[in-house]
Amino acid sequence: MPTQFDPPQVLPAEQYVRTNYIHTVVPHVQPAHITTVNKHMIDHQYYFPYTESVVNECCENHTLCGTPHNHCHTPSCHHRPRGF
């Protein structure tokens, strides 16, 4: 018998990417101008001589940690902390 052929089976197309790089040169010209400035600096110097003294201070606190034995219930005999 002669050879028989079935209808072809066509698969989805595969995707390929071919990238072509094209080299382009773009010259950038940035002209510049330089100005030279000569400055004369005048240095004003100020002096402040001084003398020095020292003051020593002392502060005290008196704290009542509890109730005194002769406790009074009137405001005039309450013991208050003393200090400067």
C-alpha cells in the first residue's frame, strides 16, 4: 500500500527576540568661562581680657521622715523644711 499522510499538527509559534544595537555618538559641548576674583581680606582682631572669681554656695534640706513624738494637730506647730 502507498504511504498515507495525516493532516499536519501545527503547534503555537515560539517567540524569539532578535535585538540589534546601533551605536550613535552625540557630542555635547559645554563651553565654560572662568573669572578670577582677587579679594583683599582685612582681619579685625578684638581682644576681651577678663578676670574671674568663684562663689561657693551651700543649700540644705531638712526632711521629716515620719511623725515627731510630740505631734500637734494645729497648723501653727507643723514643722516645715527650712532652706535658703
